[in-house]
Amino acid sequence: MENLQGKTAFITGGASGLGLGIAKACAKEGMNIVIADFRQNAIDEALKFFNENGYPAIGVQLDVTDREGYVKAADAAEAAFGKLHILVNNAGIGIGEPRPGVGKFDYKDIDLAIEVNYKGVLNGIMTIVPRIVKHGEGGHLVTTASMAGLVPVPGFILYNSLKNAVISVMETLACDLKQYNIGSSVFCPGPFSTNLGLSSGELRAKHLGIEPPKFEMPRNKEGAAPPPPPPGPMPDFSKIIRNPDEAGERVVRGIKRNDLYILTHSEFKAGWDARAAAISKAFPDEPVNPDFIKVFPMLAYNPIFEIQTQVPAFEK
């Protein structure tokens, strides 16, 4: 979607962090903004920016695990702006991670992570996509995953696997929705400044009535904590942990370009290259059966990857 003027974006988890950054960037493109978030106080605070700048925006209180609530939120958005064109599945939760063999973990946390980070994405797709298809003007879908879905972080089973799952969801949708002129992007950010910890704690308290477990630094076999950082000046974290407004601008650029993957940090490329190379090495060194290719072409190759072109350097 190259022309976003006058279109409407429905953004979950849109009241803070990456979601708010995306909402601001969409507003600057002339879009109508729907901020969907389960925290009414955060919605009220976020709307001040749009009101002060004269950007058309509304807030709808939404927990993405609530399917009936999702329908009501979409109805309210359409009542305000007529048609929905862009869905940003940004809402997510970060919780303490199960570590097999290390100790007990509450299965309720596992279920909640799946409900929010995976089913919440599917709830948005099932609710919003038919509405985009119906008006026939085309649109675009974005789901916030993570570089952890491409380069797994040790010790984060739930987070890595669920982010990897939604990457696959968006790749598949890119195939299935092309006929409706609906694009599909998966946003895999590196480190940005957000308040995921705070919002996750509030969501966990809402669903489970308890605060999230505290994160503990990994320890070696002897139980000792990792050694302290080497002496010398600390890095400038302002140049490492980026501002969420930049994330929003990158997402808007990805929508305009119809990028299948919206990535942010070139520092992760070596890790991805290593993973891709490892998978390629795992294929048996055997000749290809041409009859298999004729019978199962859809299994052996997917042309959707050809839509991704080289992304240029980001201009701030």
C-alpha cells in the first residue's frame, strides 16, 4: 500500500511502546488511527498526542484474548472511520520462562503466553481480514514478532517459539491474501525501548491475579552467576536501545514497500545466516527426484519469498 492517506489502521497494544510508535508513524501518513489496548489509562494518555496534533484517532479497550470483545472493538472502529485497511497485531506479553530440569513452572503462564502471543494474533486476523476483503480496497497486515523468532535466545522457549510461529502465520497469509490485494508483513525488531515488562505484569495480574516471576540471570553448572562485564567505559545505550518512534517509521516503510519481513538491526544478520546455513547443511547430499517436484511443487518451493527485495539503509 503506497498511498496511506485517509486509510484506517487498527493497532493492538497501541497505547505504548512499539504499538504507539507505529500509531504515530501511521498518523503522520494521514491515516485514521484506532488504538486498541486493554489498559484504558494508557489509551487516555496516548490519545493526548493525537488530539494535540489534530490526528484523527480513537481508543478502544481490548484484550486480544477476548474474541467477542474483538468483534465489538472492530465494530466501534468501523463506526468511527467506516473501513479498516491495516491491522497491526502488536499486542504481546513477556513472562518468566519455563526451564526444563531447572525448576517448576506454572502451566497457567504457558497457556497465557499462547493465548496472547499466538491466539491473539489469530483472533485479530479472523476478525479484521474479512472486513478488509469485503470492502475490496485492499489493505495490509503486520504482526510484531521478534528477532528471537529468527535467532533463538537461549533459555526463552516460549518467547522464541511463539514468535517463530507468527512468522510462519504471516508468510502463509502473504500467499493466501495476495488475490485480495492484501499485503502481509512480519515485524521482527531488535532492542527498542518499550514498557513490555510493565504491561505484561498488568496483563498477568488481570488474567492470573499474580505478578510475573522475576527474571534471574542464567548460572553455570556450579551455580555461579556470570562474570561481571570487563573494565572500561560502558557502551552508549542510547545508540543500542532504539526509540519506538523509529520502529514505527520502519514499519510504515515496510508497509509501503510490501516487505514480507520488516527487520531493524543489521547486527543480527550473521546469526540468521548461520541458522540458514545450518538448515541447508542438514539436507541429505542426494540427487533430486524430478517426479517429486512435478507432483508436489507446492511443498518443495514457495514463490512468495521472491516478493522480498533488498531493503535500503534507513534514513532518520
